Amino acid sequence: MKKRVKIGFIGSGWAQVAQAPAFSLMDDVQLAAVSSPTERHRQKFMERFGITQGFADWRDMLECDLDLVCVTTPTWLHESMVTGVLESGKGVLCEKPFALTVQEAERMTAVAANSPGLALIDHQLRFHPSVRCMKQMIESGEIGRVYEVRAVVNLATRNRTDQPWSWWSDASRGGGALRAIGSHLIDLNRFLVGEISEVCSNLATSIPHRPDPASPGSTQPVTSDDSFAMFMKFGPSSVALGASSLMHVTTVGAYTWFSLEVVGSMKTIRLDGAGRLWEIDNAGAKGGRSLIDAPRWKLVEPILPWDELVLQEKIKLSPLAVHGIFAVGFVFLAHRIVKALKSGKRVIEDAAGFNDGVMIQKIMQAGIDSDRQRAWVKI
């Protein structure tokens, strides 16, 4: 049993918001090193978390004694970094979206197959207590036969026309709502219900140009989507063969809203943006077409094992609680990762591995192809 787990970070954005704070809540964990080409960001990260080793070049960081490296850089940088970490014999947790292309995802997966370390993708919502409770309710038959899944995500993160152009605006570098948000929703559909067989999608760019930060007064064209709608069908390797899943996501809205519903023959269950789980019984539905009476949703409290109850209390006392379901979900994933590293395990049950990343990449590519072809595309 390993006594102390050492974590390194490549990238200082999301890692500083969620990943480093989450690992800081764990016992027997040392935040050991960080790599960021921007000295100001690197120094701030090191001071905040008491890290003594900082590097401008991520390759130099791989000389350190580390058990896991979190890669939280933009998508177009993932392949070289993930491959380098794995070839150094260390475990890796790669931020989503996993890759630019299916071919990149497959190449990283092949390298991971010959590496001794963990190889995971940061689809942390799988470990959020409400999501795990949803999975139990679906698999036990409590909600009945799954009729459909629908998700609506409304964000205001990119609704300002004066927001500068960045890699997020560039489809060739992995930017866009489908990759950033859709990858999470696709993973939740696969995790909760099963494999997707075909998709039909529409990608939209509402703000076609953004200010060029390198050239004041000029703009650059936006080639990525800032909103999308995708219609998916579940295949044979699912609990809902032929059922549909609808996703609608925008990043240029006027407010923030998150809702993921699984509609069953007996109950509908819903995950909201605060991480709460709700249920409503079909038997209590009123007939007719009246829209006056609001649905009577009931809150569901997930039952947690003792170690996750302790973790939940730690979250309440940390800044992570205000960052929503993705930050909170990551704490529970980090907990599983630390347990696996301490015991020398290479696989974490229910965690998203690189094979999952390949499938999600194929579904996203099918969505892009569908938008281009204006037709259904099989996976």
C-alpha cells in the first residue's frame, strides 16, 4: 500500500479551480508539481497550493517523482502531452474533450494499453452522488422502461460580442460547444443508458467574428459552434434500444440552466445544475392539456457510504461547493483515483477510460458529419 500519492498538473486554469482544490481535500496526497508556460500563472498556482516544483516546459516536469499527472490544457495539445506522460510510466488524467480526431484518440489509447499507469478521462459527473443514484434507479427498474433522455444546458459564458477570440473559437483546435459540453452529455447518456447507434445534429455559430487580441481593432472568424442541437438513438448495447436522446446546448444565452432528464414508464428523474436529483411519478400526472399546474417534483437524497459522507462534509466547507456539479463531481472522482493509486490498481470501476474517449470522439465526429451532410449518421 502506497503511503503518499504525488500529483502533478500540466495547465493552470481548470486545474486551479477544481482539480488541485479537490486533491487537497484528500488524505495522504501531495500536490507536487505544476507546469505552465506563463510564469505569473505558474507562481500563483504554486503559492496557493504550496507546490515547490514549477516548470515552464511540461517535459521537464516528467523528471519528477509523480504518481499521476492531470492534463488540463486545450484539446489540441493533449496528444503529445498524454503520450509523453504515459511513456514516462506515470498515470494520467486527461481533460475532455479527449482529442481533436478519432485517430488521435485511438493513438493515445494504443499507448495507454502498454503503459503501467492509470489512463483516465475527466468525465467526473459519473461520480457525482446524484448521477450514481440515477444509474441505480435506472438499472434496478425503479423508473420502469426508459422512454427517452433529454438535456438542456443554457450558458452565458460566451454571449458577449466583445469577448476575445481564443482557441475555443477555433474548430481545428478543438473549440466549440459540442466538444466542451456535448462530450460530457454524450458520456452521461452512455454511462446511464448505453451505447449510441446514430445521430442527427445541427451546429450553429451565433457570433461569427470575435476581437483579435493580437491585433486591436480587427477580428477573427469563429469556426467553432457556440450552440448545437443533437438527436441521438440508443443502440443494442443499451437498456433502451431505439429510444431517443435529445441534447440542446448554448453558450450564448442570457442565463445559466442545466437539466438532464431520463423519462421512464413509471418515473421521470432529473439532475439539475445544483447537483440535486428530482423524481416525479407518472401515476400522479394530471390528464388533459392544462399547463397551469406545476409538476410536483420530489427531491431524492442519494445514500452514500461513510467515506463519501465525510467527503461531502469537506466539500461543504470548501470553495468547491460554489463551482457547481462539475467541481463537486471531480472531488468524488479524485477520491477514487487516490484510493486506486494507493492500492496499486490500474482500473477504476465506472471511471471513463481511453476506450470511452474513442467512442465519445466517434459520436462527436458523427455529429459534425451530420451537420455537414444534413442527414442521420451511424456510429
